[in-house]
Amino acid sequence: MNKATSPRYERVLILAPRGRDAVVAKEILRDAKLHSDICLDIPELLQQLHRGAEVAVVTEEATRGDIRLLASWVSSQQPWSDFPFVILTEHGGGLERNPAAARLVNTLGNVSFLERPFHPTTLMSVVQTGLRGRQRQYECRRLNEELESRVAERTGELAAANHQLINQIKERENVESTLRQMQRLEAVGQLTSGVAHDFNNLLTVVLGNIGFVEKGLAEAGLDGKLTQRLGYMRAAAERGARLTDQLLSFSRRQRLEPRPLDLNETVVNMRDLLQSTLGGTTRIETRLQRSLWSAMVDPTQLELAVLNLAINARDAMQVGGSLTVQTENAVVGPPLRPEEPPAGEYVSVCVSDNGSGMSEEIRAKVFEPFFTTKEVGKGSGLGLSQVLGFAKQSGGGVRINSRLDQGTSVHIYLPRAEPETAKVTAAPLRAPWTGAPRSATILLVDDDNEVREITRAMLRELGHVVLEAGSGGAALDVLQREAGIDLLVVDFAMPGMNGAEVVRLAHGRQPNLPVLFVTGFADRGGLAGVDDAYIVGKPFHYEELASKVQFALRGKRAGNVVPLRR
Ligand SMILES: Nc1ncnc2c1ncn2[C@@H]1O[C@H](COP(=O)(O)OP(=O)(O)OP(=O)(O)O)[C@@H](O)[C@H]1O
Ligand SMILES: [Mg+2]
């Protein structure tokens, strides 16, 4: 905007205390349509300057007194301001002959001298020059302010962008660390399941042979120290098998049998067990949500998980602590940590204690297998890994809230069952075999020589004729060659062709051939949909193998062959 053309109010101050000087000056200015105010002394001039003016016309003699206050006003002006003074000097009072005038230049800065007597036009032109200069200063102030406000605006924008960037970086770091943790857990899971699979093969061999030695000793009528030692060996091997089971549940490769379950009922039924596990001094409180949704979960595994949490709580509490088990319908948002469930509807069971709690450092590690803070022999560090494995495999997750010295609560989230799914009670499948076992021809397929050897020995012991194959391909050859095979006993995890593929091809040729899978659990996902009655888990007992073989053979007579999803 062009200030020079816009209407404006300009005020000239006049300080000329002697005679009629002030009145004369005011009249001259009025003739030129300029507004002016007369001041009687320096203090009044200062007061008016504070109120605002554009030029001051001051007689030199009026400045002869104390002008320190005026000087300090001049020096405290804003950077854009340089207030114009017109000094009316005495005749012959030019700068060169008047040291007092020189002092005014120093103190007042923007000074024009006009020697009296002067022509009115001269006064007018000097005042006009001062006014124009002042307007330029105002314009300069305006531009300066505009610039400052633009800079402030831009600084604000930059700060906001910076803030946003920092947030994005933090978010990315969080996502990356979650991802890293997930990958680590996944890698550990794969490793664990591989180890567990091999372990199950070894344990099958160990337990199978122990069984034969026990039987041999019993037949020879030897029943003493040796049998006792064998009992120790069996107990140790069976403990190994349980440990392997825990590893498998961490790596989410155990076989789950989910069904719609009322968690309130589960919690109520577990009360006695929990109380006896925790001891009489621990108070147990249950808070059960009314109209709790049904959860889709394996009941046995859930009970194990709750028990695991209760034992952890017991270990974290002093005598006389209190444990709360709570059920809840939960609608959860996107997960913030890898152990949490995906967004959705869940039924949650939460075990809380008022024990020692955990530091953030410990909390970050509790799901790692074998992480424990307990003394040697007191904890294997598999409890929570197992709980997490189970919850994730069930389609849910886990959330831990913990505060040092205050307590811990662990939520297990389980997927909500579809409302229309009828509740079923899983009846364990038994093979009620009444007739005498008959001898059958069995084709045994396993890539592990020792496992195959012990399985063959057991099958022979049962009175069957056993043909063997060390791979899927070899098994198909035998099937092609030999007629009259009654049953295929096949290991699931084999290099090249796995058990399920062998069965599919075999059924292509002999649709009614009964099948029994042997599996080290490592890849139970591949056997989803196959009934447990047709699966023998390694390490297996002689009795289990015997009853499942009979069951499968009976199926042949009934024309009821193992179903396998294609
Ligand atoms: N309720 C709890 N309060 C405080 N710390 C806990 C709690 N639950 C677990 N922890 C911590 O987490 C660690 C790992 O727990 P986890 O159940 O996996 O293994 P563990 O209890 O040490 O051994 P295991 O369960 O195999 O016998 C514990 O050693 C303990 O430090
Ligand atoms: Mg534990």
C-alpha cells in the first residue's frame, strides 16, 4: 500500500517558550493545513512525544536547560525510528559558530537547523521534509513487522514439520524394533521346532528300546536293580518328552483342538487347582464378566496356560499375596508389541498379582524361551514362551502390564467364537477293540533308520508282518510291487515327499488303504483335519501304537479310511 497517498493524521509539536514564536509557527503550519500542538516545556514535549507525533519544531534556547530525559527518549527509540527535530536557531547561530548546536546533533540525532528570522515557506519546506522522512520510517516499520510475522509463521511451519518428522522417525523405529523382535522370535521358533523334532525321534528310539529291555527282563524273570535303573531312564526320557512338548508349543506347532468354550466355567473349575497350587495363604479372587462371549480355544492348553501364569504369580509374591483371575469381552485395536493380538474381538482371561512386578528390561525378554530370573532348578524359562505360543497359535495374543514392586497382570486374548457355532464336548476317541488282534501286513515308512527299527520291532511284537521303506518314493514302489498291504504307517516329516503327499499318491492307487501317521509334531499344521485317532505322536508308547494300529485296521474293515484334506 502506498502510504503517501493514503489519508493520514500528522501532528507537529512546537516547543518555543519565548514571546510569540510558538503562535507564529502554529499559524504558518495551519496555513499549510498541518496540525500542530504547542508544548510549554521539555517535560510536556516528552509527554506528547510518547503519545505520538511526526516532527518537533523546537527553539534552540528551549534546549539549553537539562535535556537528558529528551536525549534518553531519543536513544531508546525502536530501530526503525529516527524522530526528526527542526531547531530554530538565533540569527548567526549556524553550526560552525555554535558549539551548543553541535551538541544537539549528537544528542537528538535527526536534526535540521533553521535560522531565525525565516521565511514561512522555508519553515514549511523543512517541516514537510521531516514529515516525509517520518512516513518512510513508518513504512519501514510496517515492512519490518510483516517480515517478522512471515518469519514467525515460517518458523512455526518448520517446527511443526520437524515435530511431525520426529514423530514419524519414532514410529518407524518402533515398527522396526517390533519387526526385529518378531523375526527373532520366529527364528528361535523355527530352530526350536527343528530341535524338538529331532529330539522326539531320539526319544522314540530311547523309550522304545527301554520298553523292549524291560519286557526282556520281565520275561527272563529278572526284576531287581536293573529294572529300577531302567525305570529311572524311562522317567528321564519322559521328562525330556514333556520339555520337547513345551518347546513345540512355543514354536506354535503343537496340535490344538479348539472348540467354543465358556471361560467363566473354565476359571470356576480351576479354582481348587489354583488354590492348592498357590497354597492357603494366597487369596484368590475371580471376577467374571457376565454375558461373556464364547472363546474358540483348546480347553486343556488354556488350563495349562492359566496354571503357568498362576505359578509365575505365586513366585513373584510374598506370603499372603493376592491373585485375581478375571474374564472379559475385549475389543482391541492394532497391536503395539509383537506379542499382542491383531485388532479384533477377543475373550480375555487375565491373571494379576500384587507381587514384585518386572523392570522394563526384564519385561522385554520374558517371552524368549529359556529366559528366567529364577535360580537354577527353579524355572526353565519356558512358561511364558509357551503361553505366548499357545495364544498366538489359537489366533490371539498376550499383553503384559507390570510395574516394579507393584504387581503384574497378564492377559491372554482368545478369538471370539462365532455365535452360531454350537458348543461341542470333545469325546476322546478310543478304539474299543474286542476281537483278538489279527496279524496284518504293514508298510512302515520312515526316513530315520533307528526310529524305523524300533517301530518295526514294536509292530512285529504285535504280531504283524512289516515291510519297510526309507522314503516316500520307496514306499510307493513297495505298494506297486506288493499286493495285500493292510496298513500304511508313515512318518509325516520326511525330506522330499512328506507323509501326507505319500498318502495322497497311495490313495490314488488304493483308495481304501488305511493309514496311520507318525509325527514328531514339527509340522502338525500339515495334518490339520486328520483325526487324532489316526496320528501317533513321537515319542510313542507301545500301548498307544498298538491301539491305534488296531483302530486303523478296524477302519479298513468298515471301509472307513483316514480323511485327508486335499
Ligand atoms: N507375575 C510375574 N511377576 C514378576 N515377574 C514375572 C512374572 N511372570 C514372569 N515373570 C518373569 O518372567 C520370567 C520368565 O517367566 P517364565 O514363566 O517364562 O519362566 P520361569 O517362570 O522363570 O520358568 P518356568 O515357567 O519355565 O518354570 C520369570 O523368570 C520372571 O522373571
Ligand atoms: Mg513360569
